[in-house]
Amino acid sequence: MRKSRFTEEQIIEILQEQEAGMRTAEVCAKHGISAPTFYGWKARYGGLSVTNSKRLKQLEQENRNLRRLLAEALLDNAVMKGSTCQKRQ
């Protein structure tokens, strides 16, 4: 996935400009983004504050790490069962 040129904090500030009353087309032109990009951000980050965004990012990273650990544990378990079955034969 391509890295955004805007940080999550910047995205939230851009969304807050529009929420403060600035027209969407003006916000998009000011920051050089398209309307679909803006609405995609709004769907993902709408209503979040900067602190909530940082917490969300932290939780997503923790979730990725836990999924990786689970996958490794399942793989190790499968390998152990496979080697145990071969010894019995």
C-alpha cells in the first residue's frame, strides 16, 4: 500500500477545516487532494481527534503483532504435530 504524503494528524486537521464550515471543494483545492480522497479519509477518520487517532494506530499495530504471534504459534503447533505423527509410523 502506498504511503500517504499526509500524516494522520494532518488528515484530521484537514477534516476539521471542512467541519468548521469551509466547503469541501475549497479544502480539497487548498491541500491538493481529490474529493474521493477526502471522503475516503472522512469515512476512516471522521469524528476522531488526534489523540484517538494515535491510540487507534497503536491498537492496529498491537493487533498486527498479535496476529503474527498467533500465526507463528499455529505453525509451530502444526510442525510439532507433523513430526509426532511421523515418529509413530
